[in-house]
Amino acid sequence: MKHPFILIIILPFLMLLLITGCDLVNPPQDALRQFFRAVNLRDYESAKLHCTGKMAQGYILGQELESWCAADDEGDMNIKILNVDIKDKETYVVFKLFVFGEDDDEKEIRLGALLVKREGKWLVDEINQI
């Protein structure tokens, strides 16, 4: 008798995940984190996988993405998500980028990123300083 009751509760939850496009499982900010993880590792090719063609061929904070990834003097990077505004196939994420230098000095930059959903995958489309 307990099995039909459990099925009645679980089935609507699974349907909700399918209807929402599984954004609860794969939130857009994860694409931003993966992008910066690749940039932090200076892996330009992996960073491009998390961007639209526009971003991959463009600039990040006034520098070419490729040179940003290749820069050894930037030190380690980390991000802190401040706000996520999801609207259908676009998301705007406000976050802080922390760049740690070799002598333990820390630079903090407040940024905004536009992410777009293409073929079910969130991609970084644009990053600007705010």
C-alpha cells in the first residue's frame, strides 16, 4: 500500500524537473563556475566550451580570452555568486571575481555575466564589469 503513495509523490516531482528544463539540476551559474575554473587553469580550449561563439572569439574585461587564459601573472581566481536572475533562455548573474596574486594580495572585481541557453546547455555570452 505504501508504494502507490510514494509514486504519487515522486512522479509529480520528476515531471516538474522535466518541465523546468532541469535548471534545478544544472543551474546556469554552474556554467559560469566551469568557465572560470578553466580560465584559472589557463585552459583556453575548455573555457571556450562554456561560452557562445561570440564570447569565445571576443574579449573578457578588455583582454582577449586567449591571452587572459595564458596569463601566468594573474594568480589563482575564485568567484562568489551574488545574484542570479533567470528569465527563460537568458540568465544574468552578478558575481565577485577574486584574483589572488603571488604575494597573497587579493584583487576583487564585481562583474555581471549574461548566460544564454543553447540546446539545453547554459553558456557564458558576455561578461562586464559593474
